[in-house]
Amino acid sequence: MTSYVTSVDGTRIAFDTAGQGPAVVVVGGMFCARPATRALAERLAGRFSVLNYDRRGRGDSGDTPPYAVEREIEDLGALIAGAGGSAAVYGHSSGAGLALEAAAAGLPITALVLHEPPYGPDGEDDRQSARDLAEGVQAAIKDDRRADAIKMFLAASGMPPEMAEAASGNPDMLAIAPTMPYDFEVMGDTARGGVIPAGLVRSITVPTLVMAGGASPDFFRDTAERLIALLPDGRGTVLEGQDHGAPADAVAPAVSSFLGDASAHPR
């Protein structure tokens, strides 16, 4: 049964809860609502009380303009408060970026798992490419050209044109497409060219696991290594043979082991 919490600005945020034990909140990335992260939540539920939620503007959650990353941090804070006042957080892709921002903002997060946050290289050409993509998608969404926004993003991510064309007609992706600019804001693509927010990362003192796939593009593993070097209590793991869409049965064991250890040995 779907439950709700009310965020600071009055937006209702929908979530499911499964399992018993220390609380863990699962944060999805671009195009992800609860169905996309349900399998992972169910796998973790054997050891934890898992909150799997729809980020604002997705699924059964509401949305209140204007958007700001701070509103999504408040959403996560409301979920953690409802879970008992503290929780570990797992975030995938741009959801990992949101989890990082929330931890840096001082939410009562006990441990953090960052699964392939898509921060880009520091070079100016890379920064400009990130800005151009974000601005192009934002313009397409503003004009209600959802399919164009999806194709633009997927093509930039390396998907073959015919596959991007087919995906752009997916009803689930079209429904969530208006939130694509939210993810670009979370990752800082317009503000700083999508690079790692080094100062924020250095401020995070909770135990943090950074995960990357062995079959993912090289930049994900490079980003993971740079994050680990910046984090005061960071460690990493590579999911061999997995890419950005690693299935729950490949992800859950590493997450469960890390969070179980962090819960047993709190700082």
C-alpha cells in the first residue's frame, strides 16, 4: 500500500516500505519512479526497513513549482523523519548526486551508497558539453517536446540513434520526462558543468561506499576513484561485469554488506 509524507513546501511524496531493521532510503535516478527501484528495495528488505519513493514530479508524488534542489533535499528529510529520524541512503546515478547533496546539507544520514553518480571530467570542453546538453533538454521540456528531450539525452549518453528513437516513445519515460531538468540541476550541469562538487564531498563524514560497474564506461570508475579520494570516510567497490543498469541481484549484496557493517559499527 502506498504511503505518503508531506514535504516542507506541502508537496506529498509517495513511498512504499518493505522489511524490518535499520532504515534505508532508495533514491532513483533520471526516468526512475518506484517500479524501477522496487526489485532492489525488495532484495534489501531481508535485512533493512527500506523506503522506496517517487521523487517529486514522478509516479504518485506531487510537485510544487518552482523547482530547487533544496526542495528535493527537504523531501528526503521528510522521509527520514517518518522512518524514525535517521536512515542510510542509497542513490543511483543522479539519485546518488541527490543523496550526496542531502548528506552535505546535514540530513541525519547514517551511511551513504553512491552508485555511479554521473559527474563529468573537469576539462572546459567537457563542462561546456554538459551545459549544452542540459540547456537543450531544458528548452525541449519547456516547449513540451518530451520525445525530443529524451532522444537528445540518450544520444548524448551513447545510445545508437535507432534505439534512442524507439525509447523516446516509451510512455513511462514520456510521463517522467518533465523532471529531466531536475536531474541536471542536481548534478550541477548548468551551474558548474557537471563536475564533482569537491567542497561538498569533503564535508561528508559518514561512511560512504562508491560503486561502479566493471562494464560501465571508464568515466564512471574514474569518477568513483576521485570521489573516494575526496571523501573523509570513503571506500569503493567495482561490480564486475555490470554496467550502469546493473540488476538488483548484482547490486544488493554489496549494498547490504556495507550498510550492515556501518550499522553494526556506528561512528
